[in-house]
Amino acid sequence: MLLSLEPRAQQSRAMLLLSPLLAGLLTLLSGALLFDALGHAPLATLHTLLIEPISDLYGVAELLLKALPILLCALGLAVAYQARIWNIGAEGQLLIGALAGSAVAIQLIDWESRWALLWVLLAGSLAGALWGALAAWLRTHFNANEILTTIMLNYIALNLLLYVVHGPLKDPQGFSFPQSAMFGDSSRLPALFDDGRLHVGLYFVLLALVAVWVLLHKSLLGFQIKVLGLDQRAAGFVGFREKRLVWLVLLISGALAGLAGVSEVSGPIGQLVPQVSPGYGFAAITVAFLGRLNPIGILAAGLLMALLYLGGENAQMSLNLPQSLTGLFQGMMLFYLLACDVLILYRPRLALKWRRRTALTETARA
């Protein structure tokens, strides 16, 4: 290789904080070039993608609604990533939460008590936590890499969901569509406004933001999680129990993702369908890194990601652009963020062999 990367003696803290903004600007520039290559006016297309969806109060409410599951998943992932436990399974934990909550909601259709909603939410959150516990058990008992196990658990969760909506939970009066029956009113999250779909799940996100911030920045447990992420051997030397912390962060991460899933089916959807999530759990990974694993940064990044989802749908309907546009922008944003981080943490240099060969050639010429 002609280039090598050497660790910088000192990293710029300002650049570490500003690199998400730089990644966003590079993503916009790349998007503009792409739109121009496709024959669309770049500025008009970016306006359709980023400004038009939130041009009124209804659009802002839809933005918040779209951001809720992404933020819940991203906050849970931030806790795990602070400990360097690379949970890639938020999508599966979200789907399992939606499945378990739906199974309970269907059994409680005739209930008129608001306790039904509590049981539905608890079922979804506990199911997500148990799905995260599977990865924790495999990590702590068999030293299985959590990246691989959580990715595989995503596909198991998806296929379980497809099985139940085509089988045990399929609505017998649903004209053979793969969906469950509609939940009872007592199992649905109440809307915050009469003329919108935004529901009280917004309070779940606000509570999770505060709880995660306090956990990571104001508690001894958060300090232990960070030490584990910095140096696992050092954490063991000072008496921090690594296995207990691995279980804890994966349980928290799974529970928040499960809450996101059950909030989707008991909120705007109102039933279990195969399309519960268009990839919220995977988008949350990008959001967690864009937000620098900080709850405030995650809030801003989550709103941006939700805007990309809304804008992608708007551009698809208005400009006939492909549905994969949202995923393309997510990928570019993550790529540019990682590229910026590499240049902040490492200094590119010519490889040693190449430098010696160049020096010998110049000496021979002289």
C-alpha cells in the first residue's frame, strides 16, 4: 500500500464535535451531484427532500412521530456502545417487541381498562430485553461475538414475525392479508392532538433521554460502563464485573428497542403487520454514531434521520425518485462520518517502503 495511517499524538476535540456537521454537509453535496446526474435540479430536489416535509405543523408532528422509534433504539444502542458492546440487533429487538406486544393486545381486545395498554407496553419491552439477553448469554458463556449473534437474531426475529402474521396471529376476517386484528382502544397509545397521529410515545422518548443522560453522566454505573468501554482489563483490575455490565447494557438496549416496536404497533399502526419497521433499528446505529453516543446529539441526529425518511417518501411521490434514496443518504452520512473520524484520529503518511524506494531513486538520479 502507498499510504499508511499513523495515530495522531493529540486529537482535536473541536473536530470530533464538528465532524458530524461536516459529514452532513458532504452528504448534501454528494446528494446534489447525484440529483444533477439524474436530471433533477439539485436545489429544488433538496428542498423537496428536506424542507417541504416540515413546512407546516402537521409535517412537524409527522417528523416527531417518525423519530420516536429511531430515538428509542439509538438511546439504547448508545448505552451498549459506551461499553464497546456492539449491539447490531436493535432491529430484531424492535420486531420482537412489536410481536410480543401485539400478542398480548389481541388477547385483551375486549378490555376497557387502561391497564391493558400497560400490559402491552410491558410485554413489548420485556421481549426486547430478553432478545438482547440472548446475545448477552452467548457473549458471556461462549465468548460469541455480539456483532454476529445480534445480526443473526435480527433475521430470526423477522422470520418469527412473518410466521405469526401468516399463522397464529393472522386476522381471520382480514381477507387473507398477513396482518393481525386491530387492537382494542384500551390497548392503543392516545394521540396528543385531535388532528394528528403523534401520540404519548413522545413522553417515552423524553423520559429515556433524561434517564440515559443521568445513567451515563451522573451515576457510578455509567462510570463503570465507560471504563469497560475504554479498557476491559482495567475494569477487571478495579473490581468492575464485566459480565454483569455486558448483561446490563444489552438488557437496557433491548428493552428500549422493544418499547420502540410495541409503541409502533400500539400507536399509528394499531395492529401487527410485516412492515412494522422500514429499518429503524439499522438507522439507529447511524444516529448513535452521528450523535457521538450523547443523548443530546442523538436527539438532533434522530430528527435528521426522521427527516430523511419523510423526505424520501415525499421525493418518491413528487419526483418519482427510487425508494432506496433514504438508505443511500443514510449510507453516505455514515461513510463520511467514519472517514472524518479516521482523519481526525490518524495522520495519513506514505508507506515506509515507498518512501525508501523514492529516496533511492532520487539518489540514483543525482
